[in-house]
Amino acid sequence: MTAERTPAGVDPEIREKLEDLRRIARAGDYAELPERVAGMHPSDIADVVASLGPESRQVEILKALSAEVASETLAEMEDYEHRAELLTALDSKRGAALLRELADDDAADLLGEMEPLERDRMLAALPSAEAGEIRDLLRYDEETAGGIMTTALVAVRTTATAAEAIAEVRRQGREVEDFYTVFVVDRRGRLRGSVALAELVLADPAAAVAALVEPLPAVARPDTDQEEVGRVMGRYNLVSIPVVDESEVLLGQITFDDVIDVIEAETTEDILRLAGVSEEEEVMAGWLESVRSRLPWLTLNLVTAGAAASVILTFEEVVGRWTFLAFLMPVIAALGGNTGTQALAVTIRRIAIADEIRPHHFRVVWKEVEVGLLNGFVLGALFALFALLWEGGDPRIGIVVLLAMWANIIVAGFAGALVPTLLNRIGVDPAVASSVFVHTLTDLVGFVMVLTLASALLG
């Protein structure tokens, strides 16, 4: 059974209603569901459906609900909750009825998760015009502007008057679920800007729309990466952004609610990658899928960690003479690893929110070195003091610890900032590969510094 995903902050009254719905569904009283869900948010209903396995019961719930409510419920479910499989389990007529209730971008998202044969079966049950619009959206990669845009929008001609434009907004607005921007296009459908609804209302009815057009701060191409779309919308505080082709013809728009989902997905992907977990591993994946996803990265880490640890074998005599070094090395390496992770997180975040790598981004490498100089000295001095007390006050031990810790933290900060910056510069995703390089480097430097200094100073 799928775990419940109701947020902890949900109003107690709503939570009680959700529990009531679960009891009704588990009892098989599906006929009562339409009345009980009246007025509830689709996300809450999706929570109930997702928590009530097996799939056969979930399908019965969707059959019992109205097409409008059932479609919104499916749209609110996460893909790892197997919403595409639920749609596939419905007959073509019912599935098509649900798809018709959805915005075209949401319908395309659902169909895009289905197997090709099942997708064709559902599309064949839709009216040709609606099926054609959805097929057009399915042509685009799901992680591009074309893949997340909707063709539902409000647009008026530059040749229209304010009165004609208002009438057109009323007509189109009845067919568009939500619209935040009134776009202005010429006779060929090329985007010329936007016009504020307030300007249309307040303008003289005979005033030309062309005189009211305002330039748009940004547009997106169909092949623009969805992460870049989110970055641009955040930069200019846009509630929607138009998508145009090479000829500037208006194809659709992307609204802020879709971008919120994109930001969540991209952030999750980056966090998983930074931790060495494949983006293909679903949040609710089973143990076997998780093993397949993580084992290659762990194997790579085993190789790199083994390479770093092999340095110890070349200093076997020193370690045998000064067993205290076996305690120093993992501590110094761990502090270096933590320092590198901190620098990695800050740098990757800076790269993620920036438009591109600019020269000043390399200055952050020096900033991390400066941070490492101070942090390394403080931590090295503290650990050296501890080592002196533990080993009977031999100053040589203190010097080894201070210099090794200091050097490793400086190198960790330097590498944590430089590696992701360079990887991004050459077109490699820094969230995927950075941690392997940085952690190996800090382990290697930590071991080498401790053993080399110990050989030189302790004999």
C-alpha cells in the first residue's frame, strides 16, 4: 500500500474528511464518494486515491467520481504513484472523458507516461481536433519549454480596437481555465507583445491595440530547457512566459504553476545527483530499483576510495611506528570531505541560479580558499592541541596535525568550488560528477599530508 502523503499542516477538519473518505473507499461504498468529495481540493482527493491500494480499488474510485473531479485528481497525483497505469486501466471512453477535462499540457503529461499502444488507444477515442493538439505537444521533449507549455491562451490582434479586444478576451477566456496575460499577435500569428487587461478596460473603445502593446521581457523557444525557463521566469517575476518558434509565431505559454513543478523536480534531481543517486530512481522506488540505481555509484566510490587509501601502504613503516596516525588520518580526511561538500553545495547552487558561467564565478574559488585558510587554521589548532595533550606534549605531533588539517581544508574548499565550475564550463553536469572527484581528492591530500609530514618531522 502506498504511504499517505498528506502534509502535516493540513487543517484537522480536512484531515478528518480524508480519513472518512478512506473508510468509505475501503468499505467499497463508492456510490457515496461523489457527494463526500464535493468542495474538496483535487490534491486532497489524490492523497486518498494514492493511499488506497491495490490498483483495482483506485480504479473503482476514479470510475465513481465525476469526470471533472477524477481528471483533476489524476493530474494532482505524482508520476511515481502510477497515475498513468490507472488511466490505462480505464476503458477508452472513460479515459478520453477524463483527458477532455484536463488542460492540454496536463493531458499530454499523462499520455506521455503511458506505453505507446495505450497512448494511441486513448488518443483515438478523443475528437480529432483535441487529439491533434495533444499530439503536437507530445512531439516535444518532456523537459523542454514545448513539453510543459499549454496552447490554451488569450491573444488579440494588433489591428483590433480596445472594444474588439475586450470582446475577444471574453470569448477566449471562457475556453481557457486560467489566464494571466493577454498576448498581442499580428495577422501571421507572430508575437508582438502583451497588453494589460486594465489598459484595455480603461482605454477609449476605439483606441488601437497596437498603441497599447507593451514589450515582453522574455520569451522561450520550444527546445529551451525547462530549468532555464524557470530561471528566466524567476529573474523577471513573470506569471507566464510565451513560447514562440523561429519565426516568432506564438505557439503557447508556460504558467507559474507549471514552473513550480519544474523547480521541484529539478531540485530533487540535483539533490539526488549530488548524493550519488541516479535521477532515474523514483522517490517511492522499491528496494531492487534502488540497488540498481545506487550500486554503480558506490562501486565507483569504492575504486576511488581504495586508490586514496592505498597511499597508506607506501607509508606502512611510519604508521607502524606511530600508531596515533591511524586516528589522525580519518579525522583530517573527514573534515576535508565536509569542507568540500559545503563548497560544492554553495557552488552548484550558484551555478543553478545563474544564467551562465561568467568570469566572476571563478572568483568564488578564491573566496573558498580564503574561508579554508581561516577555518583550517582554527580547526587545525584545536585538533593539534588535543593531539599534544593525548601524546604527552610532543610539539612535532602538534605541527603535523596543524599543517595537515590546514592544508586539507584549504584544498577541499578550493576543489569544492573549482571542480563544479570547470565541469559546468565543459558541459558536464556538476551535480553528477563533482562529489566523486572532491571526496577522493580530500581523502588523498589528507592521507598524504599526515604521512609525509610525519615521515619528515617524526622520523
